[in-house]
Amino acid sequence: MKKLRSNTKGFSLVELIVAVVILGIIVVPLLHTLSTGARTARKSADFSDANICAQSLAERIRAKGAPVVYSDPTKLGYELGETTISPDGTKTIEISSITGATREYDALLTIKTNSGDNALELAKSNNMDAVFSMNYADEKAIDEFYEANITAVYVEDPENPGNTIFSHYEYPDRGEIKRNLHRGIEINVTRSDSVPYEYTITTGFSYTSTGFKNPGNGGSYTISSAAAVSGLEPCEYGDAAFSVFLYYNAFYKAGVVSESITIKNPYYADSDFNVFLVNTSDGGAETGYMCSVDYISQRFSGSETRPRVFTNLKPDNVKYWPYESGVQGKDIPVSGELVEIAAQERRYEINIKLYAAADIGGEALAELDLELMA
């Protein structure tokens, strides 16, 4: 019987090298394809996740309302980064740590108010943060001038010729004192670590007619009072940090001489405030009454500069001269009403961009635009 011969001969080295080369040609592109597909799938998941987060943020803005989010972004419930607002009212808000299904994102939220024909003019409610009445100061000053000008009259003693004796007192006319007394009012705001805002009212009186004595202090009489309000935060451009109400009788300075009110606001960079001049005299101010209001320091932005003085006096009788850093600005008329009229924005243009965490300004993974009405 014939034996079968077994073939014990293996692959030659050349055959092995050829096999390995062929295998490499096949496997390397396959691995690259698999790796690229994994990266693409992961990136696609990131974009999809970011878009879902952007939609979720948009829904939260819709639920809270654009005006609420614009005025107080903390209502969104996210951790906030830097928030800025431009003179045209556009607000930019950085939002951190928005958690998606696969990773965390940061967002850049831009809200632009667009008034146009959609703005609604409404009376704004102003808190009476500080209230001063000039009545006490006025009466006290008039009393001081009155007392200083009471004249004792002496006549010759009929029983002792050449000597004088007291006869009677001559009293000045209080109405004439009122008509000739010059009043200067200064409202000054300060800030400190303990009290965010403190306002001081300083009132100076001097007599403008000859023949009358002044009660001292170089011919002027000064009364000061102060009030403080805590818990107020710096305001955004176009808003008032607080409101000061000054009640007084505008019966001084008929004719060509004016009464002066100076408002000093050294912290105008973050604390513009409103001043309400409330005339309480019966029948209004005298004919020819003029009052100049100097507002020392106030933020300006062209036509966007807002009046900060409101009064029930005739606007033609009150001149408002705002200054910025001691340089006189343009003549802005005061409001002829004791209410602040503000435009309520009716349309908000919103842009949402989502980025990888700590990468705001890099490649946006998702972007969404929406327009909401108030």
C-alpha cells in the first residue's frame, strides 16, 4: 500500500511579507474609516446636544418672558458670567454650565430691544427714596432774617435833654423778606461701604436788598439735612438708581433774578438719579419766576441722554443744564410733569449661541435666533 507524503513545507519569508503588506493595505484605511466615523458621530452628537440645549434655553426665555429676562437674567436660573449693555440698549449675557446629554456648554445670549413703532409710552412708578421739604428751612431762615432786622427806636428823653430812651420796636415786613431772599439749594449724593447712597440737602439764603442786616455767616444762612437709602444697586444706562423728591414753595425771585438748584452727582458712572421738584405754593410760582438747575455730571450718549428733572413748574421757567465731568453739556429741558414717561419695549430680538465649556468666542456649536413680543 502506497504511503501518503505529508507536506511540511511552510510559507517563505517573501510570502509572509507580501501577506502583511496586503493586510496593511486593507486594515489601515478600515481603521481610519472607523476612527473618522466615531469622531463624526461624536461631533454630530455634540452639535445635536448643543441644539437641544439652545432650544431648551429659548423655551425658558419664552416661559419667563423677554422683558423679565432682559431686566433680570438671573431669573433664567443659570450661572451667569459677564453681562454688558450698550448705549443702544443691547444686552449681552454670558451663561455658564448648561448641562446637555453628553457634555456641558457655555452660552452667549444677546437681547436687542427694538422700539420702533412697537414701543408703548407708559408712566413709570418712581419710589420716593428720599423726600425733603423746604418749608421748615424756609421759615427758619425767614425768622432769622426777621429777628436780625427788628429795630429798636430811641427818642430824646424829654426829662433829660441830650439823652435818649427806648420808644418802640420797628418790625420788618415778612413778605418783603420772602420777595428779596435769595435761595440756593444743593443736592449732593455720596457713597460709602456702609451706606450705598446718601444725599445731603444744603440750603443757602442771602438777602438781595440793601438796608437789611444779615444774620451772620458772611451774609448767608445755611441749613443742611441728610437722608440715606441702603440696598440700592448701581443702575444700568438709561435707568435711575433712585429718586429724590424736593417739596418747596417757588415764591422767590420774581423778575430777572433766578433761584438756583445744584445737583451734584459724582457717582454718575453707575448712579444716575431722578429729582422731582414739587412746587407746593398756592397759585403756582410768581410771574417771572426763573429757576436754573445745574446737574453736575451725568452720562451722555447723544440723543439717548434722558431728562432727570421732573417738576410741576412751567418748563419755560426752569432751565436744566446737565454737565459731564464739569463740562457743560447740551441744554435739556425739564419735564413739565411729575411723572417719568418711559418707553416699554414691545419687541425683543434674541440671539443664542452655544459653545464648548470655557470656549465662548470659539466655534459656535449651535445658534438660534428668535423674536419675542413683550
